[in-house]
Amino acid sequence: DRYITSRFLPDKAIDLMDEACAIARVQVDSKPEAVDVLERQKVQL
């Protein structure tokens, strides 16, 4: 029941879902810009 076995999805639909999930994952895992700037400044010291 977890996977769609009896239906046919075109590759483009699967690619679209993969792209959307990848973008969402990057946004969730990314740091706020202010934190990123401070960490970069710390590394430069």
C-alpha cells in the first residue's frame, strides 16, 4: 500500500515530485542568513 504499484506515472511526474521534495529539504536544512554570515566571519578570524 505504500507504493503505487497498479498505476503508471510518467517520468516527468516523478521528476517533478523529486525536484519539489529536494527543494523543500534544502529549505528545511538551511540556516538563516544572519547565522551563516556570522559563522563565515568566525571562520575568517
